[in-house]
Amino acid sequence: MTKSALRKLVEQSVSHEVMLHLSDGRKLPIAHPDFVLIPPNGDPIETDFIVVQPDAPTAFDVIALPEVVSASAVRRPAGEADSRNPS
């Protein structure tokens, strides 16, 4: 996955349930774009990014882009997107 593709996917997490599938078998949900930090500089393929889970805001995962083997995005039911917004 490229950095550009990851940014587009993260943007979808406002209205979609986004799940990253990692090379070690883990699944990492993206609750909302505000819970992901993608550094602006660096190699567009070999860049790490950070995901924070809203149910454990003091815990986070640092993921390397090559670890993401696939992703899925499913539209959330109406009204559910607002409940995931951290603001």
C-alpha cells in the first residue's frame, strides 16, 4: 500500500468502517481520520504511520506501510458516523 492510498482510505473512515489487514494476521480498525497520524515527509512506500484506538486513547500502534496487505471499507449505517467523531 502506498502512502497516498492509505490517506484516501483513512479519509473514508468518516463514513465507512475501515479495517486494515496486516501481514501478521492482525486486523486494525480505523475509527476516524483523527485517530491516524501519517507523517508528511519520507519515502512514500516505507513510511510508518500511527493508529490510536478510541477505546484505549493512551495506546497506539506504529505500523509500516508494507505490513498492510489489504484493507476493507464498508459504509456505516446512517447516524453511526457521528458517534465515531472524536470532536
